[in-house]
Amino acid sequence: MEIKEILKEERKKRGLTQQQVAEYLNITRASYTLYETGKNTPTTDSIIKLADLYKVSTDYLLGRYS
């Protein structure tokens, strides 16, 4: 799976909106939407924050799992 698919899946699993996640990351919803559509890649800082939010590893978010 690609990062965009993982981000969307994890967000939906937790019942969060794109707006809520964007606020957590201190970015706009439009910016976050670009992550989930694959049109932009999250910054390293955002990946770390998302891993903390979803309680998963950064490797998992990056699609580096077996």
C-alpha cells in the first residue's frame, strides 16, 4: 500500500475527519487532502506526528512493513 492509502485507512479507522487531522498537524484541510490523494508527500515532521496520532510506526505509514 502507498502512504496515501495508509493515511486514509488509518484516519477512517479512528473516525476522524480530514479537518480534524489537519488541525492536529496545524495545516489546512486542503493541504492534508493532497497527502491522501498522493499529490503531495507529508513532511518528516507530519509523518512523525501522524505516527503518534495513530499509534503506529513511521515505517508503517511509509509502507515499509512485511
